[in-house]
Amino acid sequence: MSTTRKIAGAALAAGVGMSTLAACGGGKKDEGAAASGSPKSKTVTLVSHDSFNVTDSVLKEFEQQSGYTVRVLKSGDAGAALNQEILTKGSPRGDVFFGVDNTLLSRALDNGIFTPYEVKGLADVKPEYVLDKEHRVTPIDSGDICVNYDKAYFADKKIAPPQTLDDLIKPEYKNLLVTENAATSSPGLGFLLASVGKYGDEGWKDYWTKLKANGVEVVDGWEQAYNERFSGSAGGKKAKGDRPLVVSYASSPPAEVLYGEPQPAEAPTGVSTGTCFRQVEFAGLLKGAKNEEGGKALLDFLVGKKFQEDMPLQMFVNPVTKDAQLPELFTKHGVVIEKPETVAPGTIAKNREQWVKAWSSLVVK
């Protein structure tokens, strides 16, 4: 998952506000250790995409209990961060990598960048998220890419908002949807995969042909789609766009409430629950990690209850452990996606490039 799931503006998208964390190479170190990985170092380095975030007090509690100091190295979006780890295979920039999701998982595993480690809390993780039985990676969070709709638009027009992928090709929704480019955007790719999961390898092209005929608009990325083309509220500010349907996340409505100015009593946006693709995000111990024990301790922390319950309001994702509770903001304003579309990581790995190429030819040409 990328920074696009954070809809409250540039500060959130950059993961700002973490005084004990450092991006792009900075960070706290022991006075007696010059760098992460020296024999006496108590620094453990987490390499991540830009969306990683955690409450200071939660991180400090881990540091105090474990004796390790956490350094976070942020490396752009998920794809860029993974590419860098593949290029530095065997001599990683850190100890743990966080942020590879099920759309890129097979690529990471096939390149052998992780050392197997079974975390202490694995029994608490919901089994449907444990996609690697060799424990090279551990599931940390999940989220759903879904079409969001502008409630006010559909109420004013007295039209029921669409709820399924099939609905989106109906005449009443012509010229209403904006989506991101599947070749350049994580939610754009997720929405393409939702159609693959729903209609299969033979049917998704026909679906997109119909969706294009129904006026779908394609833009480069989430910020342009949500903040510029979507007609709903964007981080508490009225958007400029005229499209009342946008590909975003199931967690966008709670974020709209949290960051609304003034804070609304109800979310101004809704979720079309039959349009979703389930993303699962993983972390793993990097092969060649200089602080392997610290990396294992950090992985244990990431599946622990403290971190799992902290994630929703920090990264707008869902916990993967059985006993973690969602905050009231999520339970009141969010939606539970009962039957999201999924595609096996191996199938994605085998077909992703040709799917994106075919999609681009059909929709963007």
C-alpha cells in the first residue's frame, strides 16, 4: 500500500509527526554504537515505504522493553522501496522490510531477499492472511481498494449510488467514475485486479471495454483522482472535481471524519462494497541483516497488540491479529468488506505485466 491511503494532505502522505522516527537515513543511535549493525549496536533499522507511521509512545514502549532503538528508512512508494531491496540483495540497507503487499509478494520471494522467521505472535494472526508458509514474510495489515462515492451528489440527484462492479457500467453512472492508472498507481492496479478477480482472465477485458464506453476517466495517481477530480470532500476541503465516483480505500470515510474541518458528524463519502480488492501488507527479516536479533524483536512487535491497535489511525489499515480492536472511528464510520475480490500472489506475479499492458492498450490509448 502506498501513501495514497492517507487522504488528509501532504503532511499525512509524507508520514510527518513521528518525532522518534527518522526518514531517509537519519535516526537515533546508541552513544556507544556508530551505526546499525556494528557488533555492539542496539539500533534496528526498518526499511519501509513512505506510509509507515506509529504513535511515538507505542514505539518508545517497544524500545524501552526491548533495549533496541528503531531507525526508519523510508524509500518512496512500495514498488520503489522493494526495487531497492532487490538491488541490494545480500547487503541490505536495514534489518526488516515493511510494505510489500500481495500484488508484489511473489516478486520479493522469488528474489530471495528475506530470511525465514516465525514470529512469536503468529498464532494470533488470522490464518487467511498467512500467504507464505515458509514464514519469509509475516502479514502485518490489510486494506481494501474500493470505489468511493460522494453522498451529497447521489442524494441531490435521487440516484442510488453504485454498489458493484456491474453497476458501474450502467447508463445512470456514465461519466461519473475516475480511477488511477494501473501502470502508475497502487489503487489503480488494485482496481484492475478487482476486475480480474470478478470476471476472470477471459472476462476482465470485456468489462473494461464497457467501462471505457461508459465514460471512465483515468488519471496518473490517487491524489489527482481524489483531491482534484472527485466531487466529494477531500481532507475537509471541498474538492474541485465533478466526478462523484473515485477509486480509493474503504478506510477513506473514517479519515474524512477525522480530518474534516470542521469535523463532520457523518462521513461525506461512502463505499461501494462490491467493487473492492483486498490488499495484505507484509514485513520480513532481510537476508544479510546486520542486527538479526533486533529485526526478529521488531517483527514480533509489529504483530503485537499494541502496534496492531495503533495502526488504524496511523496508517488507515486494518489489523490482522484476532484480538486487535478497531477504534470507534472505524467501527462508526467505516465499512466491513465481507467478500472482497482476491487474486493469488503467484497468479499476479505471472500475469501482472501482461495485464497492465493489455489494460493500457484498452483504456489509455
